[in-house]
Amino acid sequence: MSVRNVIVVLALVALTSGCVVSTGAVRPVDTRPVPPPPPPPGPAASVDVGLFYDALAPYGDWSFEADLGWVWSPYGVSYGWRPYTDGRWVWSDYGWTWVSSWDWGWAPFHYGRWTYLRGRGWVWIPGREWAPAWVAWRWGGGYVGWAPLPPRAVWRAGVGLEFGGDIDPFWWSFVVEGRLVDARIGSYVVPAPRNVTLVRVTRNVTQYKFDRGHVMLHGVDPDDVRRVAGRPVTRYVVRDVDRVDTSRRDRIRGDAVEMYRPEVREAGPGRTPPGRERGPATVTRPGEAERGAVRPTPATPPRRQEDATALERRIREQQQRLDREQRRESERPPQGVSREELRKRHEQERKAMEEQAARERALLESRRKQEAQKPSEPPAKKKKDSKEKEKEKKKDGGAARTRRDGGGGG
């Protein structure tokens, strides 16, 4: 057979057998459709909002507010505390991600909204959408700041973040821009009275996106942070965990951030926090606490409050920090700011310091009154004790009469 005939025969065999001829091996042609890439890892579980009620009850107090519904306030936070200050910021595959230091931080810093109530302090309103954090960002003038989004900031899939109105300057936490990726970021937050100046010299850079079925938080460019900080910004991967115990704290392991972030559904009908009842009796209005209309949550630890001495010490420390920063700024004024403008800024900051001190003292007094109104023991126990005392009196009286009768007969 000639060489030409051999080539023709081999070509016919290849066409009729459905095989591919290659150097070294012959393998069948795979005619199956290419499968789509696997979806990104989903949440660890699917639960209803009632999980928040049960899981957070040991760490704080639930109450019903007429305009907000069920809200939660944490135990153990100091006066002047603000959300997103105990923990750190990391850059992850979902953008800027808050890694909380609190055992309960997996919920209030990734779902829902925060707001500040006079006489009550910070409270959290549950929400169903997970995010690496729900905050607004500001950047400029050498500072970067963030603040929890208020209840009026609404996220709509396909639309984005619908945000109306301004955030109170008191809500913001600012640090020198090079400190953003430091651990224990709360120790670098500037005194809150400076916020009245910093919200004016910074610009809004808040940016939310929706990708891979999750909310992404951008805004501050990590390359800018790297350039200013003079060191790399580590990129982490969010890894889902499904913890069934009470310890759901965010954790960093290697280059991963482990988070419990279930899909959240609406709570079932009549679902309420432990020990609470839905209805007008749980709505706190002036004078109702004195009449006993607000039901205390049973089996929860007492609020660990700072006393007046500790509060005044903290106010003095904040005042001293503010004075130091203002003196340093006076010695080297910001570029483009006149001495007169700087003087006005400092006056506004000192006024804000007075307002903050008054707000925290009022909060202390309000909590004192709330604690004083709680009964020291259940009413049922008091009635039982009074009955037992009455029986003891009768018993003692009968014994005394027996002794007197016995003594006369002797």
C-alpha cells in the first residue's frame, strides 16, 4: 500500500470512529455540554428572625418600640460607646468587612440597623439581609470615618441603597486614615466632639453593590489605604460556618474570616423575644414603667453599668484628649485653614463636648431609674413570706399561751 493510501485510510478511520488523533494517545470526543461553574458558597443555614430573639437575649435587653418594633440593646457597653468600634476592619472578597470582638457581633453588625434613643442609648433593629457591614463611609483631610446606617437607609435588590437624610455627627467614628486596618481600631478613634469638624472636611464615599447573591461594601479604596498606611492591605476570604452553639463570633483564621451568616426569613406569627409579649403592654411610654406595664425579661444578667464616678472619669479623659488634639492643631493648622476659622472649629468642638457629656449623664440617670423600678423579688414570693410570718406569729402566740397555762398549774 502506498503512503498516500495509508493516509487516506487513517483519515477515514478517524472520521468514522469519532476519535481525535493526537501524539501519544487516542481519546473519545466529549460531546456533553460544559457544566456551569459552581455557585459561590451559600449561607450556613436558613432561619427566621426569631433566631435573633433567642440568641441575643443573654447579651442584652429586648423591648418593643412603637415606631421600630422589637429592638435590642446590648449589656456591658460603656457610656459613649458606638457600634462598630470593638473589632477591626478587613478587606475581603465582599469588600470592607467588620470583624467584631463581641460574641453577639455576628448578628447586629451584619444584619439590620442601629439607632440612638434618648434615655435608652444604642438599640439594634433586626433585618434580614446580610452584609459585610451596614455603614456609611467618609474620607478626606487625612481621616477616614464610618457610621452605622440608620433605619431609614433601605437596601433594595436591583436598586441599591436608598438613603435619605444626614447621619448625626455623634454617630461617626473617625481615625487617622493610616490606622484603618489596625487591630483594636476602637483605641484609635478620635474624640466624638471632633466629628462636627470632620464630617465637613471629609466626603461621602459610601458604595454598595450586589454580586454573587450578596451585598458588597466598597467606598474607601484599599489601594489608597495601602499607600497611606505604607504596608499591604491583606485580602481575606469570607468562609461560612454553621455553628450550633452560642459562640458565633467572627474569627480570622489564616487568610479567611469565618462568619455565621444564615439566610433569614420573616418570623412566624406571634414570635417574640423570650419572656416578652407582643401588644400595647410592651410599648414603653412615659409613666408606664412606674405602673408596671413594662415586663422585665427574666433570666437575663443585670446591666453592668458604670457608676457616676467612672462616667465622670471618662468624660474628663475625653476632654483631655480633645484639648491635646486642639493644641496640636493650633501649633500646626491644617493647610488652607485660617487661624480664625480654626478658632471657630475648636469652639464648636468644645460645645459638642458639653452636649455629649450631658447626653451621657442623662443616659446614666435614665438607666438608674429603670434599675430602681425593677422589683427586688417576685411579688408571689413576698406574699408567701408574709403568710409564713403570720403563721409564725400565731404559732409563737399559741406556744406562749401553753407555757403560761403550764406554769400556773405547777
